[in-house]
Amino acid sequence: MKRTAWFDTIRRMKLLPVFALFLTTVVSAADPEGFAMYKGADIDARTKAATIDANHSRVVRVATWGNHSFMVVRREGDGAVETHETQADVIYVVSGEGTLVLGGTAVGDKTTAPHELRGKSINGGVSKPMAAGDVIHIPAGVPHQMLVPKSLVIEVVKVDTK
């Protein structure tokens, strides 16, 4: 009996470090709080399935976290003038090309949602060509419009500024 108790103790001692390593691996393998990951194929399928709105866009809001959110927009024509009073846009052009008109004064703008204005055109703005790979930052309060001859796919991070 003494030999069995001694053997069990040794066996437990040898397994203890292995068990501790296992627990450490399991605990450290957990995702950090707030972490999120979305597969490209899932986002692409959701974007293709979205219906085209009045602004010639398929818009998918992928997620919102605190003061920022992520959207994918597929434009299939010119968009309305947008002015986000309390959000900045960080835009990545995935594919296609177009022209970004920004600044100046929005013509015929109307409130469409809290802190969101839409208009018909921009007076006195500047035009910037957009193409795949470009990254654009538009501060809150700046009118902007995308003119799209064919198709433009963009990813947008919206950041609340107020």
C-alpha cells in the first residue's frame, strides 16, 4: 500500500506542471475583451445581399463598438452629399474608382437622422480622385459626396467625435 500511495504522489507531481501549463494555455488563448473578427467572405456575402438604397449604395454596418463603427459600402452610382456633424469617416477604397468632392457648402441639405445631413450637391468644394488602395480621412462637419461612374467598394470606420 505504501508503494501505491508513493507512486500516486509522484504521478500527481509529474502531472501538476502539465496541468498548470494546460490551464495557462487555455486562459491565455481567450480573446481579449472587446476583440472582434469578421471573415471577408461573410462580409462580402452580406454586402452582395444588401438591397440598393436611394443613394445607389449597398450598405452593411458590420459592427459598432463604443465610439466607433465599421461599415462596408458598395456604391453603384453617385451618392448624395453627406455631412456628419459628430462623426469622422476613415475610408479605405477596396475596388473601383470615383471622385470625392468635399468641403464647400452643401446645397439643399436636410436632416435625415440625428446629426446627419444629406444634400444634392456641393458649391465651392474640391475634387479628389479615388482609387483602390486609397485611405481617406474626412473630419466631422465636412460636406462630402462620392461621384461614381461605375462601381466603388469602400470600407468605412466611423468615429464619434463628440
